[in-house]
Amino acid sequence: MGRILGIDHGDTRCGLALSDPLHIIASPFTTLRVQSEKQIIEDIKKVIIENDVESAVVGIPIGMKGQETKQTKHVRTFAQSLQNEGITVYLEDERLTSVSAKRSLIEQNIRTGQNKHRVDQTAAAILLQQFLDKAI
């Protein structure tokens, strides 16, 4: 059984998280710099191969009132690009994951201003854990 990759896709950074092989626990993994959509897809494909990933969960940014935004459309296009590469993709509502990630890091005495990459990968872990918890 392969791992599941959580993806918190933003305009400048892409936070990644990985599940354990049994799909029980999500852990922050890394943050990738986004230079172009083509480049980030290639970087994610590399992570998938190197870490025995079987599918990906992409955080979909929906507005607080449930409405689609410009960023929602952008992330849907990104998710479709991953699917076009043969990657199984699930979408997970990512509302408030960055807020939860910041709180979690602050509780660990980690400064969030200088560690935005940690916020992104922690947010990816939170959205991946939400997805895993639903599957149990």
C-alpha cells in the first residue's frame, strides 16, 4: 500500500505532507517553490516516485461562505493537470487549515513569519489528516 500526498498549493509555495503507509497519520513533508505550473507538476511527480505515493489530496480553497474564488479555479486547474499526468487526485476543503497550522506552530514556539514554508507543509498535513480521518 502506497502513501497519500497532501498538497497545499499556493501562488509562491506548495506545502506537501505524506501519510504513513497504512493511511492513518499525516506528517508535514516539505515545501516546494512555485516557479511555474509545469515545474511544480514535475517536482511533485518526483516526490510521488521517490516516496511510493499512490494518490494525492489537493486542498481546495473555498470561500468562507462556500463560494468559489479565483484561487479555487486556479487550484482546480492544477488538480486537473495532476490527473492528466495519471495521478489519482482527491479534493479536500482547506478552509482554515493555514490558521490551524499557524496556531499549532505558535504553540510549539515556532515563529510563523520567518517559517512560512513550515506553515504550508503543516497546512498540507492538516488537510491530509482530515481526508484520512474521513476514510476510516
